[in-house]
Amino acid sequence: MTVRVRFAPSPTGHPHIGNIRTVVFNWLFARQNNGQFVLRIEDTDRTRYVPEALRAITESLRWLGMDWDEGPDVGGPYGPYVQSERLALYRQKAEELIEKGWAYRCNCSPERLERVRAAQRAQGKPPMYDGHCRNKPPGAVSPDEPHVIRLKVPREGKTVVHDLLKGEIAFENRLIDDQILLKSDGYPTYHLAVVVDDHLMHISHVIRADEWLPSTPKHVLLYRAFGWEPPVFVHVPLVLGPDGKKLSKRHGAVSVAEFKRQGYLPEALFNYLALLGWAPGEGDEQEIFTREELIERFDLRRVKLSPAVFSYEKLDWMNGVYIRNLSDEALLERLIPFWQEAGLIPSPVPAEELERLMILVPLVKERIKRLRDVVPLTDFIFTEIEPPAPEKLIGKKMTARQSLEALRSAHELLKNLVPFDAATMEPRMRQLAKDLGLKAGQLFTIIRVAISNKKVAPPLFGTMEALGRQKTLQRLAQAEEILAAYITETEAHA
RNA sequence: GGCCCCAUCGUCUAGUGGCCUAGGACGUCGGCCUCUCAAGCCGAAAACAGGGAUUCGAAUUCCCUUGGGGCCA
């Protein structure tokens, strides 16, 4: 059997990371079986339609490295792949079901339906259509008057759903509503459209989230009504937020675009998502997988049954691992857009600026979890800094005078240092600390504050090299002035 | 409320009747390293939801309870 799976999102906004995890499973399954992965747009709910959504969906999938074999943009043998372009088909299929006695027209007014529902609720019964039009003689409701088409669900017995992961699940037919298949505006409901399309597009495995499990018996009934072979159903667990509820915006970033903007690497996010609800097992403790390894190792049958909580902490860790595994050149390339976005460097990047950036890359590499983190870590190199407060310029267990002396000595040393690079600086500065009777940390901290006005920054010498001699000396001079003024002032008061 | 799904450290998980004194990872805590912060290394705390049953033996099988989640309104 040829494996054919699909991702069938509604174009209602940016794709959600929880849904994307399910896409990852679909894609992996398709690729490892040399099958096809189909993208289909389910836009039959016109009230929630967002025009830019289609682009957001395709961009997100592409960014994560998931390609599709058939879809709205690439076409394919079973198109069109947008449901709103298939309306005639659904209408035709609904009529077919009426002819077969599996569906009927219903012209009950909304008021009547509301009345029925209210009565049922009053009796503590689940609200369902009462079958008012179900037993009217054929033709009683004219095709020309406003009406819906409903599925004639058997009143007795059970409908069994076969799920690859959960096994057989039985639903009592009497609890299944006479589902509307075609709305009065001629649009199909989800249930009709999904069954018709999955069948016509030869989908072999419907891999979707658990939230669809309760509607699956309706789908099974529809397959039976049409006389079609149902696909293999695979309901995979939901992705939850840290509070155990379905992951949503209030938990933090949920759209792929947001993860991209924060500087997650697509390969890291992909890796993390693949491991959310699946693990290689057999005692294998590997967690970092290439895309190829995942395609090879992924096992649909090993997907967990219980919902998984999305851990931003673990994703951050994994992203850091991927960042550190990048070559300096590759990381530089990925970092540049973030520096540009923050307005720290121009676009395109001048050649001499590139050299400076290249000095920085190895220094920031093991200090960032997300690419965006590079901005607050290095901004002081590109922009002017707030003059540091004098108290911050006084070294640990040191007086203001000692600190000033340390600054002046360092200034003197750096003024004529050739070449002005980290390798040359470091031994000289260490010697200077010794000569001044200071610990290296005492001296370096003062200088760090002087040049960055930060107490946390990348390693000092590389930072100064990137800053350049002129700016370094300028900032040291500024710090000296601040400290000198401070000393004069405090001594005047004393 | 009805129906359905699920249940191992805080989180992701390994485990499919004896290998379990329940393993790994993230996070947390402590230490080492160290110019700050990281990274790295070492170490620690941390779980089989509860109760029955089956069995010589149960995290692993069955039942009930509890808890969580989803769907329908």
C-alpha cells in the first residue's frame, strides 16, 4: 500500500506549534515510507477565514524543512486542494447519500431546533436533533427550498473506530447526532468534506490530534454509507501548556513565526517536536537527531498515548546545543539578520564589519540559547553606552583611587599595544594585574564595566578587540573622568 | 452533564511479568573550572496516583476508584 498522508489546516491564522507537532509525525511517516505528503486547505468556514493564513502555513512548513508533494500551490493529480474550490463535489456527494437512503433533507427552522434543544436540556438529555424530518417521505422537503442535508445515523448498535494506537473504540449510535453534512448555504460541514477529500485524494493514514477522535465514528459511518474503505486512523495526543491545558497563546509563543523571530533554529525545533510524544525506545537515549535519522528512526506505533506538556526550557537547551554545533561561519550567517533587525549593523553588511562580527561569533556561541539573545549580549559594541555609575567602576575590595589607577594603567598599556587583539592583550593584562597587586578578576571587572556598562558581557579581550582600539580607549577615558570626579566630590565632603 | 481518551521523577521519557536498589534528558540544587556570564565536567534530590485481583513473582495483565484531558453543547 502506498502511504499517503495529509495536513489539512483551516486558514484561520498562523499555524500552531501543537498542530505542527502532528504535522511532523505525518511528514516523517510519509518520508520514511517513500509516500506522499499532501497539503489541503479546509476553508469551508468562511466566518473564520484569514487571507494571509495560506502564506503563513506554507512559509512555516518550508522553514521547518517539511515539503509537500501535492497542494494548492504545487497542484497534483487529485486537486483542487482547496475545499472552497470543490463545493460542487460535496453537493453531489451529499445528493448521492440521499439517493442511497443514508441522508435526508431537513428544513427545520432554527427556532424549532432551539426549542427541541431547550426541552432536551431541561430533561437532562444530551441535545441532539430529534429526527423530525428524518422520516418524512422522500421529496417532502423540496431541493429548491432552504434546507440542510443530514446524515441518517443508525438508531441502534455501535460504530467501531479502529485506531492504530488505541485499538478498537466503540461508540453507541444512539448517541451520535444526525450530523449536518451540507449547510443551507451549500457549504459542506467538516465531516462531509474531510471524508470525501480523504477518500478522493487516496489518503491511506489519517494522522491527526486526539481532539478529532469523538467525531471519527461519524466519519466511519460516512465511509460505510459511501461504500468506501476507510483509511487507517491514528489519533495522536495533544500538546499541552505547562498548566496542563491545551497549549495556547497565553502560554507564550505558539506560532512557528514567533519561534523563528526569537531565534530558534528550525532543525532544533523540528528535533524537539519529533520527541514530543515519541522516543526511539529500546534503551536508546539519544536525543539529538538529524532530520535523516528521524526519518529513519521514527516509529508511528511508538507514539505515546498520553498528552505531552510543551517545555520551553528543554527546547531552549536543545536550541543551544544546535547553536554550539554550528560552525562559526554558519552561526555568523544566522546571526546577521538579528543584528540587522535590531538596527545594530547595516544591510548589506560592509566587509570590514564582517571581520568584527567574526571575532564576536565564537564569544557568543556558548552564551546564547536563541539567536535573538545576541542582541542584548553585544549591543554595546555597536552603539554608544550610558556612562557607568562611579560605584560600578570600583573593583571588588578596592578603593576608588585604586580603581582609577587600574583604569589608567590599563589605558596606558592598551594605547600602544600592537597588534590590538585578544591574544596579545591577555598576557599583558594579566601581568598588569599582578604588577598592581590585584587579582585578574578585580582588574578585568572594572574594565568590563568601563567599556560596556554591563556586569555580564562576553569575554573581555575579544570584546575589546571587536570594539577596536579607538572606542576602547575612549570608554576607558570616560570611565577615568567619572571616577576622578567622584573621588574629588567624596573627598570634598569628607 | 453525557460520551471518549489518558495516567512512571516538576517536565519529556526508557521500561511490554523476574535484568528495577525503576535508567536517561531538561529543569532545580551543590561542587570543580573560571575575567563576569555561559559552556563543560562531577555529584545530589526527585516518580511507578490509590485499592483490589491474577501470578511463585507486577511499573508491566485485569477490574474499580481517583485524577487529568478532549469532544458535544
